[in-house]
Amino acid sequence: METFDYLVIGGGIVGLSVASSILDRKPTARVAVVEKENDWARHQTGRNSGVIHSGIYYKPGSLKAKLCREGSRRLVDFCKEHGIRYDICGKVIVATSTDQLPRMNALYTRGIENGLNVAKLSAEQVREIEPHVRCIEGIHVPATGIVDYVGVCRKLAELIQQRGGELKLGAKVKAFSDSGVVETTIGDFSAKRVINCAGLHSDRVAKLSGENPEAQIVPFRGEYYELTPERRNLVRGLIYPVPDPQFPFLGVHFTRMINGTVHAGPNAVLSLKREGYHRTSFALRDTVDTFTYPGFWKLAAKHARYGLSEIHRSFSKSTFVKSLQQLIPEVQAHDLVPSEAGVRAQALRRDGSLVDDFLIIKRSNGVHVCNAPSPAATASLEIGRAIVDQLEID
């Protein structure tokens, strides 16, 4: 049986960042990363919108705010050093009706409190940046960018291996023994410390280890369209609506990707499978876990109208288009083609409240990252450093 000082579970950007950070701090450590898929970044990391977030949305003083702001700077430096594609293209957040102005002003204030360089814009100033947008006012966030997160993960994996770390693909975790052995589908591994970065399955991995996390993962599928090549000129960078603070989702928006395509979405609906990237995706265990969890029904009762509107928009392209037309009136149904969906691992408490901040649980034998949705990819390098601090590696 192979023995390691540190065993990281999960080969997304957070898991790989943790392993890399451990080796930064202690180059002689024996480190391994186990990932159940046969490649890196197959789920949340490889299926997100590729945005380098600035940190404007997050409560001042929260882990999200702190780690996102620092993490975005480190991520850009990492990309510069290793030749990974990125572009600090900026973002506009726009109000399309007067009732959105108080929320937009509050968001602007939050940006200032988070130490960001943000500017209020008139409708005319917004159109200087994004000529096809219709709005009454806006906010410019110049620090926002786009990046190739899969490329970042592959470079991290390469660097981990170069420094003596071991990479174990196709290794699904099955059980933990009392003696500190992690059982996987490719063999058993002994580790002094285990760091759980299993994303969509982080709560289950925590339970396998004997932990009782305060929240359960409920999966929400983000459904996207993309603009046809001849209509990509409608969007120069990133165009977002003013978000509703009651929900973790930022609303239907336009995102220019690092490969030049332009994504429109997401529509956010409950997924009946934790890795359910299609409307027909279904897993009995995942569905039962969601529907027997008290927190889900409390959330559903509180936000039934919102949930039903998202379901309606999922099945109605014309409704989806109307949402997009609030930002860019020129967009028509024939300008859009379906694109790849993603699934957000949203941690939900038993009382129905959403876990708003990163949830990182420290134990004597390791750490569990039980809630790391957006902006975790942006903040990943800093999350890795923060976890190393918790592990007290010298």
C-alpha cells in the first residue's frame, strides 16, 4: 500500500491548487491527488463560464470576497508565467428598469467596500463599451476577465508531477478506514492528512470519512445557448444584469469565452443527477437524496415562483430569448444554438438556507471543502494557500 503525507481527493481546480500549494510550502512532502475521472477538470471547473471574477458580488469580509480578490491576481500572474490564455476584458453590470437601481447602487457600494476599481456609467457610457446593450444605468468592472481554466488545471497537474507529486486518475473513493486508509477503485492509499475537494460529491466523501457536514449538496444545472458566429459581434466582453441577492445565481448574461465564442445564460434548474448535463439526465440515488432532504423542500416552498419560471424558461426558447433581449434587444431566436451545460454544487442547510460563503471544515486528520461554488475557480490558488495554512504545514 502506498503511503502519503497528504492525499487530495478531487482533480478539479481546487484540488489541484491545494496539492500544488502543499508542495510550495513543503517540497519534500509526499503528495497524491486522486480523481475518479480519466482526466482533470471534467465537471464544475471544465464546465463553467471561464470568468475571472473581480469579487464585486461578495459580502465584505467573507471568505469569498477575500480569496476572490487575492486569487484573481495570483491567477493572472500564473497565466502570465505559464503562457495560459486569459484576457482582462472587463464587465458591465446593467440596470434595465428603475426598480433595479437600488440594487445596482448597493452593488456599486459593495464593490467600493471590497477595494475594487468600479465606476458608475450612464446608458450612453455603457454603449461606448457594449454598443448593443439597452439599459438605463450601469457599472463598469474593469478587473473582470476570462481564462482557460482547463489549461490552468493541466499546467497545475504537470507542475505537481514535476515536483514529485503523484496523480491517480480513474480512482473513485469508496471508503475510509479507521486507520486512515482511503479505499479507491484502483487500490488503497494510506495518508496522514486527507483533503476533500470532491466538488459535487464533497458531502458524500465527508460522510464516508465519518464527518457530518452541516449542509448537503443540491445540484443545479446551468443551461446555456451560444451566439452563432455571425452574431458574436453583438458582445465585446461580459454583460450581466443586476443580480437578485436572494439567489446564488447571477441571472442570464452574455459571456465572451477565451476561445472567441459567446455564451448566453445560464438558466438554472434543479438537476436530477449530480453530473446531469442534459434534461433527461437522471440518477436514482441523487434524486432520492435531494427529495428526501428537508432543506430542499423548505427552499422550494420559499422560492416556488422563481423555480417554476426557471423550469418554464428551460423548455421555452422564446422565453429564454426574451430574457436576453432585456439586455440586447437585437438578439433573436435564430441567433442562438444550444451549448454545453454545467452543474453547480450548491450546499444547502436543513433549514432551507443556502450556504452563501465557502464552507471549509478543518479536522485533525485533514480538511473538507464542502462548499466551493463560484468564484472558487477564480480564487482557487488562494483557497489552496488558505487550506495549507489550516493544515499548519511547516
